[in-house]
Amino acid sequence: MLSITHWGRILLTLFLAAIAGLGGVFPPSANAIASPANQSMVTEVRVHLGTEDNALTFVPNRLEFSAGKRYKLILDNPSQLKHYFTAKDFADAIWTQKVEAGKVEIKGAIHELELKPGAVAEWVFIPQKAGTYSLRCTIPGHAEAGMVGEIAIAP
């Protein structure tokens, strides 16, 4: 007769074997996509929020990314005005690894970044969902004055 301890070991072994067999069934997680082996494969894209003469614009105002590829979006504000980089639907369509600003690193979902005059922020992400998304500065009057853009993610 087998003891309860022996049955427990058998069940644990079967359970672990079943889990190990599922390894190829699930897609890689975002952490696997951003593994150390992929850390060096990053495409940098720079966007200016405003201009030195305080023009209310994103330069460039159209951004294009490909799903599954790792990017570092470098945002800088050369103007004397505060600006927001607001693209909620785009933020929902990507996996954010991190945002760095100064000596601060932020992880998790990001929907809006505020850049004060002279500030720089780096947003590292992997696009997940193809589509076209709107970009705007949400400071009153800025979008109406032309501080809008478009972000496209190709499949």
C-alpha cells in the first residue's frame, strides 16, 4: 500500500510534467520579448515637443513603428513652454518596458508624459497591436494651435 506522502510525490511529479509540456502552447510573455538577449536590439526615435521658438508642434508629427520590434522613443522639449505627449490608445497598444526621466525610472502603463522646458524622457516599449493612433498635447489651446500628430503601428 502506498502512503499519502508517496501519492503526493507522484501527483506533484505529474503536475510538474504537465506544466513543462505546456511551454510551447503559450506565446512568449513581454518579459521574454525584452530579455537580455534582445536588450541591444532597439531602434531609437526622437520627437521634439515644441521648438526653440515656441512653435506648438510635434517634430516629427507622424511616427511609424512595427509590431513586435523594440523601440526607445526619446522625447525632448526645446521650448520655453510645458507640453504633454498624450496618446492613450497608442499606450494601450504597446507593452511599456520603462520610461526614464532624469534619475527616475517608471514602469507600468503610461498614457501621458509631461515634459517641462528643457526636459528629456526616454520611453522603451514594444508595439503589440497594429493601428493608427492620435497624438496631442492636452494643455489648453495647444492641440487647437496644431500640436497634434499621428502614430502608426504596422503589423
